[in-house]
Amino acid sequence: MVLAAILLKLGGYGILRTINAFSFKFYPFIIVVVVVGLFGGRVLAIQCLRQLDVKSLIAYSSICHMSFVLCGILSNCEIGWKTAILSMVAHGFCSSGLFVLVNMCYEKIGSRRLLVIGGMFSSAPYIMIFLFLFGIINSGVPPFLNFYGEIFTSLVVFYKWPVLIILVSLLLFFSFAYNMYLYVSVSHGKHHKIVFLENNFIYYISMFIHFFPLILFMWLPNFLFCM
């Protein structure tokens, strides 16, 4: 959770703070970095579809997401920088919320294997609704922040490097695929006899802390750039 919500975003913030110190005269080098980032993100997205450990899947998806942030920052334009900030903030709350949900399942079942924890929808329907919401937000579904970040980053990439739009499209497709794979694998399956105490107020407080900022920034995105 700390890796996805804080450390990766500190790396993106460091690139934003130091990007002006580098000259964009080395344009071929910038293209190489962007291509490697997009290709690496696509490989990690495919790797997410092969994961059997839920925590590993979310961790890999967090690193995969940084490919969009890298493209936005290295585009050397204001729109790219702003969309990178939007993506980092939205994914910070979203991925952290996913880790909290997985930890809830682990506390009750004692395993993070998809084959073991599958079928949670029958045991904890309200918690699985939150998993679905965080999953679609992480996939870039409108009208949440991830949607604006990924769409405008794709437009920036298409404007700066039209050939790379194929890699971006594949990355978007696999990003949606592994999020749906996560939700379907966890929520559907064999019915669990373990009963979740869904009246536990701590669960809902944890979900609200992660979900409310996503709703707030969805309606007030300019608030991010005024801080």
C-alpha cells in the first residue's frame, strides 16, 4: 500500500521537479525512454493476467500505471504534466483502497490466492461493491480522474509520437482486462462459509477515506493545481 500510494508517486514527483534541469535537445533519447516505458507497461499488464496472488497483481498494476505518467511528463507540454498529476493522485487513492480490500479478505480467509478467496460476493456483497468501484476507477472509466488522465495522455502521445498510439492502445486494453480479471476472480466462485462482519464500522471508514477524495477531485479537478 505504501509502495503504490506514496513511493511510486514520489518518483513521479521527482521527475516533475527535475525535468526542467534536462535539455529536450536529446529528443531521440526521450523517444527511447517513452518506448521502453510503454513496452514495459504492456509486458507488466500481461504479467498481471498471469498472477494468482491478489497482492502481487495490484502491485504489478501500480507499476504498469506509471507508464502513462512517464509519457505525460516526458511530453514536455502543460497538458501532459497536468494529466500525469491527475493520474498519480487518482491511482494513489485507488490502488491503496484495493490493497485495503485485499487485506480485509486476507484477515478473514488467511490466503491471498485467487483460487482460494474466490466467491466473496456471496459472503461480503457490500465490500465487493467497493472492489468493483475501485476496479472500474483503476480501469479509467468515466467520469473519474483516471479516465481524464489516460485519455488526455493518449491524445498527447498521439500528437507527439503518432506511431506509439498502438502501444498506448494495447496498454489501455490490458489495463481494463486485468482489473476485470481481479474483480471476477475475487467476487465469483465457490461460496465461502466464512461470514464477514459487514457491520464493522472500520471497514466502511477505510473505504470512505479512499473513495471520497476520488469523488471530490472528480468534481473539482482544478483544486489539485491550486495547492
